[in-house]
Amino acid sequence: MGIPFKDSASFGKRMEYFLVGKMLMEKLDVYLPLVDDHGVDCVIKKADGTFIEIQIKARSNEVADGDAALFAAITHELTPNFYFVFYSERLDSMWIMSSEEFLNECVTNKNGKSKGKHSIWFNGNRKDKTTGIKKEYCKKQFEKYLCTDFSRFY
């Protein structure tokens, strides 16, 4: 087992490479910027020759119960040809949203230190009626964004 701070500090980068690897396995043309100044983790050249920018957000198994797919304090403005890939390790689930879809579905903080930043919470948490065990699940309104591949980018 590794050093805990290294695990948490490197989780996001490891997940970026994991998901980019999956994109490459689907034969997508993926390019990685050398600098991440604009929240772009990779660029994909589509079959029609156009480019799209991708930001990858991931949550680990280690987050608090009920927060497996909570993505908070995201700075973002409407951007054409921009997509988010959200991944929850604990739920082993991925949601893909365009910039516009994200802004239509997210909550924007009205005040406080994160004023103007956006959050989205894809999962709920409920007790199983027979076992009494809490279980996280994808909220119904976000099921349309669940993806098992990257076909939205083909």
C-alpha cells in the first residue's frame, strides 16, 4: 500500500490517464496538452476533422459515504466543443456532458468562497429495504448521461 498523501494527490492524474487509455483503446485520436491552464485534460480529433476539448473529473473510493459522484467547485463558462467526463470509482460509472448540458444541470453557488462556481451531484444514497444497508445510486435525471464508452466523441 502506498503513502496516503501520494494516493490522494495523484488520484486525479491517474484517472485521467486511465480514461485517456480507454479512449485510445476505442481508436480515438487523443492529444494531451503539456500545460493544464484552461481545464483541458485532452483534445480529441473527431472523424469529421473537428476537435473537441475534454475535462476529466474523478472521485475515488475514499470519499465520504454518499459523495461517490459529487463534483464541486468547478469553474466553467459555456464553451463550444467542450465536454466533461465525470467518473466515480466507487460506482464504476461515467457520465459525459457537453458544456451546455453541464451548465443546464449543475447548481451554481450564489455566495460564499465558491460563489459563481458550479457543482453537480450525480448520485443519491438510500437504504435497502430488506438489508438496511445504505447504497449509492445514479439519480434518475442523470441516467441519460451515463456512458459505458466514448461514442459521444466519434
